[in-house]
Amino acid sequence: MELIETYRHSAPGYDPTFISDGWQAAFLNYAPAEALESIVKLDIHHLTDEVFVLLEGHAVLIAAAITEGTVRYDLRDMVPGVIYNIPRETWHKIAMQEGSRVCIVEKSGTHVSDFEFYDLSAREQRQLQEAVRNLTCQR
């Protein structure tokens, strides 16, 4: 008798591995699109918070406030096993290094319909990269 369901995702990128009763758990495994140098936009969810847990590797969680055309970043150098929450209506992204894996929990269907993007200008991309590098140099 098997009462415990088991889910895995080992390929690169995002996979909403388990979707049930209004919520979902997903894996985000490093892919080149998740590298700091590849970040060209932020995203926001209007209907749900989004929880991130670093499983292995190194990643920086990026939250941003955008007011009057100015982007202010709040960065967290993620620690494995710690729960990080991005509240709904918060711009965000994650910068991952090769070999990193993250678990994401949010309302079901978020990846299908509850998102909007903010395209970063070249200057904003450089500012983000500098801020993340400054943060990771401190460890």
C-alpha cells in the first residue's frame, strides 16, 4: 500500500511538479536563463504570495519596488532550508548559480495566468548585477 506520493524534477528550468486544490509546488533548477547575467525582466503576481526554499547551490532572491521609473532592490543571499516569501504585488526574480535547485510554492495556475513582466533597461540590469555581486562578495 502506497499512501505517500513522491515527485521529482531533475531537468533544467521550472516545472510545476505538483498541482492540487488551489496550490502548487514547483521545482526551479538552474538553467542559463536563471543566471544573473540573463536577467532582463522582473515579474509580479497579483493574486498570490510566492514561497521560495533553496534546496541546494547558491541563489539570490530579488525583490523590487518600482516607483516613478526608479527600481529599488531588496536582495537576499538565500540559505538552504529557509523559507522566503515574496508577497503578492511585489516585483521579483531569482538569480541562480549552476547546480542550484529551488522549491517554489504558490497558488495553482500562477504560472499560467497570474503574472506580469517589467522589462529592465540596460542601466537597471547593470545596477542589479552590481548589487547582487556586492551582496555575494560579502559572504
